Amino acid sequence: MTLTPVLTDTWDKDRSWRLATYERAGGYAGLKKALKTEPADLVQAVKDSGLRGRGGAGFPTGMKWGFLPPPDGGPRYLVVNADESEPGTCKDIPLMLASPQHLIEGVAITSYAIGCDHAFIYVRGEVLHVYRRLLNAVEEAYRAGYLGKNILGSGYDLDVTVHAGAGAYICGEETALLDSLEGLRGQPRLKPPFPAVAGLYARPTVVNNVESIASVPAIVAKGADWFSSMGTEKSQGHGLFSLSGHVTKPGQYEAPLGITLRELLDLAGGVRQGHELKFWTPGGSSTPIFTAEHLDVPLDYESVGAAGSMLGTRALQIFDETVCVVRAVSRWTDFYAHESCGKCTPCREGTYWLKQVLHRIEAGEGQDSDLDLLLDLCDNILGRAFCALGDGATSPITSSVQLFREEYQAHIDGHGCPFDPSASALFAYTPKTRTPGALAGAGAGGH
Amino acid sequence: MTAEPVETATRTRYDADTLAALTADATAIMERYPNPRSGLLPMLHLVQSVDGYVSRDGILFCAEMLGITAAEVSAVATFYTQYKRHPNGTYTVGVCTNTLCAVMGGDAIFDELSEHLGVGHDETTDDGAITLERVECNAACDYAPVVMVNWEFFDNQTPETATALADRLRLGEDVAPTRGAASVCSFKQMSRVLAGFNDGRADEDAGTGEPTLAGLRIARERGWTAPEGPDSEPDKRGETITGEPGSSAERPPTTPSDTQVGKDKKPGEDAK
């Protein structure tokens, strides 16, 4: 399978982030065409393309747009979820840094299609230069007449506000994002009603991921068939696959959905020289881990699901045999405990206890009953948490205990970690002595 | 502009000029949104751009601007990790110690920096230059291990490069990230940008890293491109697909509550 640069295609150009660069590469052809098309036909085209949400859940994008109730004369909103924070996920940030106009054009087309005249881009606050690029891209688009009043003489008006968050993973959950955008603590809302019915300011709202929206201009310009000619029967189109970790050439690989990790590793020069693949995540830390057995699983929604995990955000974190799976999972668990918003008990208390148990196993103070305790805790969180964060917290634990139970047991039996932590680093160093409890890190001051 | 009407009513202790400037900026922030309350997060960034943290006065200021209580502002300010409850250093040095960066060296970098600077997580050096933090995944995993300085990217770090970086920051030297602006700005300057005030530095470019271009380079070498588009109207196949089972995605409206706004509607949600 070959790579298919679409979103990445302008990234190697001089000053790739400028509007002029984007226009020279054919940018805004989609918007020009869209403004001469009936909005309903645009929604249908995106439905026909098979584009599914690139933020993790994989819900059909056009169908999401189609859930908006008929216009009632009041405002309708598009909110772009640019709060990329899932561990391992690193695709939207480079996209917005290198080619923000892809997103802005997608925002303009989508807003027109759903009848929105004020769109918001909610970007995480911890990426200063990305925020600068977005502010600048919006200003450039206004000056060129792609945003603002009477866009390209069509009579259509659109304002776009770029909004910076302030550090909270949970705001990637779409209803928490909406609360945050309303100036509140970012905590998820009960669904239903869904955002399509009562979203921002309780008005009909579409919330879409950056990559989803950035994929829209080419679908409109080149057609649904063009998009669905890439990918598999049910997972159509191109997607950014982000390779990180113990791989020779980490980075962004834009390919049709359905490519395998084996193919991607071949392109990326393989696992770190002299080492072998131990485990990997197909779609971020919230997706159950895979091993070398899964190298040939097509990376599409259905195949990854059938193999017991989720395609998620195509965040392929590669870990070689030097990595202690207990350390890896324990650290992810610290993350979930830190980022749990506190709204619901299973997640708030459950992630706290998962963290305690994992810390003591990692420190060599685990008991034989701890593995069953961990699984029992996970069982009490999964399906009982208010939003997907709690479910996600259990994924690395249950999948790693299933695949590497003997490694957990070795920590308990041997009263300590059998791995040298420096072996997994990219540089040589002598580990400093410290108490493992100090690894709690940011969790100590968390909310 | 005159700040008198605000000044007489305020419980903050800002001097007249500061309050006038803050008021003008906060007004500009609120005007970006259909509902002014949406301006609270940028307004808290704005407060940090003046005070270097979310101060008592800053909380009162936001409350007064939005007509809400100080408790309501505090509830929001304490939820988000970027809002600091104590005066921050000129530079936040954040070491990613989430799993991937940690195992690839982030833990060693944090330990080395902590020892070198004599401070732990969320502590500030005595000279006020650096606040050290463990940070969560910052979406640069293909550049691990990553250090952020005032939320600019310092990719592929080692304990040696990180301590050298910290030393230069403490000496007041200009420091350039590996991706981002030409130099790192101060915490207060950064906070002003995050409040939505463009500092005009978007065109600065410290460089595009190789991982960002990794796939594109291969495609160029091998002559791989996406399929050519026919540039024709999309056809209407009328087929749709549903979300995968168990996904957290939406479903079609099926019950009355799917199409009605709930009774527990919050004030301000009844936009026109």
C-alpha cells in the first residue's frame, strides 16, 4: 500500500502555513465549489464519502451533520475539537502548525453546509505557536474574503473564533469541551440531549475533530468517490498515522485506512535497531494494547475492533523489549487519575485506586491478590463511568494483564521491577535513586 | 479612555491604569462570544499576563466583569492546570513524563533538571526564572522525549540539552525552540497570546522537524501521490454507515429527550 499525501501534501513547501502557499496548491477550490452547492448536497456528499470522525470514535461525519434539527431561525454552531491530548496522539498539532488553512477552509465549508454563522476552534492551551498560527490563519482568511461578511460574494456570512483551553484532557470529550467553551469547568454533560440538539449555549451544534474537518475541502473539491477510492469498504479515505516510540523514523505517515503496522514499520525503518517489538497502541493509550501478533491487522475501524482494540486516533506508540509494561501502564494510569474530572464516582475513585495498586506493584510491594484486584476495579469502572475517560483508563490495564500477566507477577514475586529503566531511553544515563512513589508526578497536584 | 466608573465599583487593588487596560482587554475578549461568560478562560489567561498567576485581584476582576461570584471564577481557575495559584517563574519548563516520553528518557530528564535546579514539580527556582513541571502528553510523541518551555516545543531532548537550556534561560539569554517561534517569550507574554491577543509572531519559524515530514519525504522519493480527483460532482449513492458497536459516538434521535432541551437548562443556555 502506498502513502497518500493529502493533508500533508503542502507541509514541505516554503512557509507552508501561509494562505498564499495553500492557494497555490489549489486551496479554497473546495469552498468556491461549496458556495455554489446546496448545503444539503454538501452534507450528502460527506455522507457518501464515508468520512468517519478522525478524533477517535469513528462516527460518520456526514451523519453527525445530518442530526441537526431543521433550522428554527436561531443560531447553530460548529465547534472544532482541537484539544489533541490523548497520549500518543500527535497529528492535529503538526497539521495546524504546518497547514492551518486546511482546517480553516474545512470550517468554512462545514459551517455553510450546516447553516452556522459563528464557528469556534477550541485548541488546547499548551501549544503556543499553534495558537499563533491559527489566529493568523483566521486573520488571513478574513482579509482574503474567505471568512467574514458576504464570503466570495455569496451572501453567506461566517465568523470564526479561535479559543485556547487551559490544560485539561477531559475537554477533548465533546460535551466537556462545550462546557469549557461556555466558561465553565470542563466536565461532561449527560447525553441525551446530544450536541446536535442542544450543544453550545443549548443550540444545535456540530463538534468535529480537526482532521475530520480538514478532510472536507478535498472531498468537496474532488468528490466523494475520490475519497472513498482510498481505504477499505467500511473505513474509507486517508488518515494520518502517527508513529512514535522505538521506531527508526518516527513521524506522520498519511495513508489509506487499512494499512498495517508491518507496512508502516517497513517505511519507517523498523523498530529501533537491535531491538524487537514488544507492544504497541493502535490508537492512543485508551485503546487496548497489541503485540507483534497484530502486525498484520489492517488499521481500519472494523479490523482493529475485531482484533480487540480500537483504531482511535491512529496513534501508533511502539515499545520495544526494553520497556517494562507495568511501568508503562502505571504511568498511563497516573495520567487518567490526574485528568479524571471528578464528576462521577467510578472514574474519580476508581482511577485513584488503580494508581495506588499499580504503584505498589511497580515498587515491588504488590500482593498476589493485586492482579485480580486491578481487574475487579476495572470491571467496576468500565461501562459505569459518566464518559469515555473512565473506560479508556481500564483499556491499558486489562489488555496488558491479559497479554503480560507473568510480567506483573514477576514484579510481585521478585519484590521489584526486573527492568533497567535506562535501557529504554534513547541516551545512556545512570538512574538516580528515588522512591517510586515520587513518580506520581503531576498527579500530586491534580484536580 | 477613562476608568473611573469601573474604579469606583471595583474590589480589586489594581491601579487605575492597569484596571483600565484590563477592562479594555476583557471587553474585547467578551465581544468574541455570543455569551460573555465564554470569555472566562481567556480572561484568566489575561490575568496571568499581568500578575503572572491567577491572583486574588484577578479573580475579583473576572467576577466583576462577568457579573458572577468570585467563587464561581475560582471553581473554574482551579480546574485547569495552566492557571497557576502561585506566582509563576518567567519560564515554565515542562518535562513530558507521560508513558512514551518517560520511557524514552523523560524521567531521566526530569530527575536531572530537578537536581540541577534544586526544585521539584510545580516549584520555582529562587531567582524566579524557572517553574519546573511534569507535563502530560503534549502531542509531540514523534519527537520524544519532549520538553516544553512556555509551551514551545523542545524536541528530542537529553538530560544534557535540558540542563543547558535551563542554564541559558536563567541567564536571560534568548532561547529558540526546535519548532515554534524564533525565541521563547516570557510566561506573561505567552499568557497574553493565549488570551487571544495576536503578538504577530506566527510567521516566525524555528523549523519543521523531520518526523512531521517523514511520510511525505518517502512519498516524494517514491513518486507516491493520492489518487487524482475527477473534479466532478459527487454522486449520490445514498448509502450511509453507522458507528462501530460500542463506540462513544452519537446515535440517531430516538426518544423525546433527544430532541428537547432538558429542564435542567443552565442560565445563559437559552441563546436566541
